Amino acid sequence: MTGPIVAVADSPFPSLDPAKEALSRVNAELKMASEPTPDGILAVARDADALLVTYAKITGAMIGEFRNCKSIGRFGIGVDNIDIAAATKAGIVVTYVPDYCFDEVSDHAMALLLDLARKVSFSNSLVQAGRWEMPAVAPLYRLRGRTLGLVGFGNIPQMVVPKAQAFGLKVVAHDPYVAKEKAAALGVELMDLDALLAASDYVSVHAPLTPDTTNLIGADAFGKMKPTALLVNTARGPLVDTGALAVALDKGEIAGAALDVVPVEPLPADSPLLNRDNVILTPHTGFYSVDALLDLQTKAAQDVARVLNGERPVYPVNPDVLN
């Protein structure tokens, strides 16, 4: 008997073997889109029983052309690239993987913070250019006793807390959806955003991307930060207004920034953030490790397999469809 067809919109993975293994229990066949465009995706997804997607945009118009789709599985934590309302209206269960790469992203946030604070990348560039000049990296400040402000206090920033505290940092956080008692149990004080920006020596962004949080860290926020403050973003690119960030760096409103994510990826060649000694940029690698990708593929595909097998998925985004 022929098994279900699972279309794959796009894949950054070296291999889809973990996903294939997870889907083997329903005897599924994977069909990869030739390119992550609406036409390319629809060519394999129009008659498919399910769809797996990473970064490609899955619009309401595309969903309207799906004839047999029962599940859309996201290889990732966020689902802002999928029209959830359209999927729900079509009776399609959307799933995601909210519990992978916690270690990786929290480690990456700390790595960027330490690099910025100790000017490691800048120092390396000096030495590589033949300049052995300690005065060129001044000033540097001791981490112990300084304040790290976490914008957002979900699973990943909660894992940042003990790592930061191990360096002697005081940790504060802003998150209107987290109880003060939960934060206090981790030794963290919750405060409003303006107070956090004013108090923090380092600000690390971990909020979800919504219409309300787009450009959350913009010109107004930079004006409230210390001139010695450093900004880290390992969450979503549009949370930080990068144009305003460049202006703030030029004006000396903050001292530096480290970004793993930007609003437009890859970063445009004419970006005002390039070629700055006080900016560190990594190409959206915070989520990555061999271990994390194995978890991601396996969990995303397992939930799609559950839906195709008539079972309840572990991580439904729109559980009303299941009812």
C-alpha cells in the first residue's frame, strides 16, 4: 500500500535522514521542492498529505491550493512564516518544535556577550593585522557586579541566567507574561522595559516576534540605555531596528552590539552594521549544533507522523483543529 506524501518546502540540513527515519513509521515518502518559491512548493505540496518547512513563506493563498494536507510541520521554534489562520480554517494542524536548541542559543548569547565585553574579536583582528597593542582595546570592564538585562524571559533566557550568574552578573528581566515569583526563584528581578534599559550594562534580546515587538529595541530604547551598554540579539532579527542601532552606535548612545539575527538575511552588502570594530555579526548560527539539528528534524517529523496516523501531536500550534 502506498504511504502518505510529505512535501518539504525547503531544507538547510545536510541530510533529511532523521526526518525520513521518524516518518518511516507511517511509510511516508518525502518530496523536496525544487526551489522555496510558491510555485516550487506547490508543485510538490498541492497534493501532499503533509508539509515540512523551515524558512519558506507558507501563505494563505498557497494553503488554499492544498488538496490533501493534514499537517504543516515547522523545523523551528517560531511559526511567523506560516499563515496560521488560513491553516486553521483549512483544518490543517500546524506543529513546531519549541523545546530544541535551548542550550545552543543560550550558549551563543553568552559567547557573544563575552566576546563583546572582552573585545575578543576586535583584539584578534588587531593581532592578525600585526598590531600587538593592548591600549587599543581600552576600556574593558569587569563583568562581576554588572547587570545583564534579559528582554523576554522564556525557556532560553532562563537558561542564560545561571551561565551569567556564574560570571558574577546580576540578572534582571522584562516579560509581562512571567510571574515575579518564577523569576525570583532564579534570582532574577522582573522590571518594566524602560527600567531594564536604564539599569543594564548588557541587554540580551529573547522576546518572541509579534506585531507589538517588531522594532521593540529601536531609537527610543537606545536613548534610554547607558552609553557603555552592549546589545545582544539571538532571537529574531526584526526585534531590533538595525537602522536605529547604526545611528545609536554613531552617536555613542551605546558602546557595541552582537547580532546573530537581522531583519533581512543574509545581511545586505551595504548594511551600515558592517565594518565596525564594535559590532559582531554571526550568520544565524545560534540554534546550531549537530545534536540540536537531530532533535529538530526528529521532533518535527514525529509530530507530522502522529497527525498522519490519527494521533495527537505533542506540539500543535492550533490545537482547536484537533477538536
